[in-house]
Amino acid sequence: MPGRYTPDMTSEKKPCLQGVGLTKVFGLGRNKTVAVDNVDFTFHEGEVVSIVGESGSGKTTLAKMLLGLINQTSGDIYFQGEQRDLSSHRKKKEYWRNIQAIFQDPFSSYNIFNKIDTVLLDCIRMRGNGHLPQEQKREMMIEACRFVNLRFEELTNKYPFELSGGQQQRLMIARIFLLKPKILLADEPTSMVDACSRSTILDSLLDLRNEIGMTPIFITHDIGLAFYVSDSVYIMEHGRFVESGTADDVILDPQEPYTKRLISDVPKIREEWDLSTV
Ligand SMILES: Nc1ncnc2c1ncn2[C@@H]1O[C@H](COP(=O)(O)OP(=O)(O)O)[C@@H](O)[C@H]1O
Ligand SMILES: [Mg+2]
């Protein structure tokens, strides 16, 4: 199928991120919301995963637990086969080197008072390369910008808000290129952009998967997007995974009424994501 991503099946699958009985409850008594309800999953290295569900199904709450921004109410998270440990500042820093997130609004990734040079240099520093000679760091920034079709010379000394929306999105991907996380959580990364920038963003994120061996996790309400990018799809309803499997199994042969309904909202799922029509 044109444009559809072909997973690399040659390498052996290693677990990258696992959840066992993962649960998040907000509030107490009558105000209690079970946002994530006892989910189990194993995401493998290099596997492209999508978590799909309607608004309010618990996707962002799950993402925040995976990022270590909020604590789970119960259940366990394993990173690279070992129980995740965020008990000290040092361990948190180490974990956050491995997992990064991009959100819907590219602005939320930046401190708006920092120039673009600082934004990119911070990424190099976070990778532990702050001590490298200035010239080498500059080369790294030029390379990252080139990867997303930006020219570093045109960005230097500017602020992120001086860029167009599309350029901001690309700068966000350049940051990921420099940070080289093992896992990238992308929460509705393309919902604010037009169809053309959307496919560019998705394709550069998938290129990054090959370039730096990253595991991208897409969080979306858009099952068409999930079909286009994913090896594995998890369908989320009311905090639970109601159906999961390969993108082809889940989307071309759905078993659950909820999945069927999500798909019926996108009547021409194959044609929609044929990039030759974009
Ligand atoms: N901080 C919070 N306090 C109380 N309830 C919350 C909080 N965050 C999310 N929720 C609730 O948890 C449920 C799942 O929300 P969320 O994870 O944002 O879903 P999604 O990202 O799929 O739209 C919703 O009912 C939401 O109102
Ligand atoms: Mg959300």
C-alpha cells in the first residue's frame, strides 16, 4: 500500500516498555474517576505503537504515567525489562533521558524566552554532550536542522515564536533528533496541522525510528493515522484496552463494537492515507 510504513521484522523483539495492571484513579468517593483501568501491555524496541480512543478514554493519563509525570494508583511499569525506579532525582533524570514526549501544541515544548540556539543546545547538554567543543555542538545542531529540512543559519538568534507553525513542528522533531530518546510519546502530535504537514511530521518521526532506533508511541483519536503508522494498535475505551493486535488485524478485522464504530467514522481508511493523494 503506498505510503504505509513497513515494519522491520528482521531484528529480534526486546521489551522496551511494559505495564502490568496499570491503574489510575482520580478523586475519591462520588467524585472518583477510574481514568486508566487495569491495563496490561508490552511495547517492543523499534515497534511503532498506537493507542487509539475517543476523548476522555484515558490516553493522556496513561501517557503521563508512562512519562513518570504522575504516579499510578496501582500496577507496575517496566522499562527495558526492569521495574522502573524513579525514587531519586538522579534516577528520574536518567529515565527522562530515555523517554521524551511531544504534545499537540509545539509551543508547550519550549520555554518561549529561550532562543532557538539555546533550545537545541539544551538538548545536547541533556544528552551529556555539553562539554564538547563549540564547533562540534554547532555541527550537531546543523545536522539536526537538516534532518527536518530547516537551515540552522536562518534560525540562529531567533525565538521559536518567530517561526511558522510548520517550522515549529519541525524544530520539535529536530529536538528529538538531538535528544535521541529510546521512547517517544507523541500525544495527538498532528491534530493542529493541515494534512500535508501531518504526513511530513509522521514520516520524519518514522524516519527517526530508523535513524536512532527509537520506539514511537502515537496517542490519537484518529484510527486512520494509527493504521498508517503502526505495527501494533491498542484500542482504549473507558480506561481499558478493549482490543489490541497488529494494525491489520485490529483495523481490517475488528472484533469489538467500539473499534467498529471508530472505524466507521473513517469510511475510506485505505484511501484516506494514500499519501499520493495528499
Ligand atoms: N487531573 C485530573 N483530575 C481528575 N480527573 C482527571 C484528571 N485528568 C484526567 N481526568 C479524567 O480522566 C479521564 C481520562 O482523561 P484523559 O486521560 O485526559 O483522556 P484522553 O486523553 O483520552 O482524552 C477523563 O474522565 C478525565 O476527566
Ligand atoms: Mg488526551
